[in-house]
Amino acid sequence: MKLPILSGKEMVKILLKEGFAILDQKGSHIIMFREKDGIKRKPVVPQHEDIKKKGHS
């Protein structure tokens, strides 16, 4: 199954709906945070047009 290519803005919107909060921004990267069931998550989302899959150009 192929995953869709998303922009950073779209990814932040999805994570906000999933209960994440924006913690900080450093340059062009937004740091988000969520704690659920004692598990802390802290994804970093680059603010680029399209978020490319790792290892692909």
C-alpha cells in the first residue's frame, strides 16, 4: 500500500486532530507533543511542501 505524500502543514493538522500539541518551532521544523497512557511522543514535523519518504528522492 502506498502512503500519500503530505505537506508539513497537512501533517500538523492530522497530528493536532489526534491530540498532539505544538510544543516549539526551530527553524522550519515544528516540535509536537502528546502524552497518552503514560507514553510520551514528540514528533518533529518539517515544514516543507511535501514530506518525502525517508530514503527516496
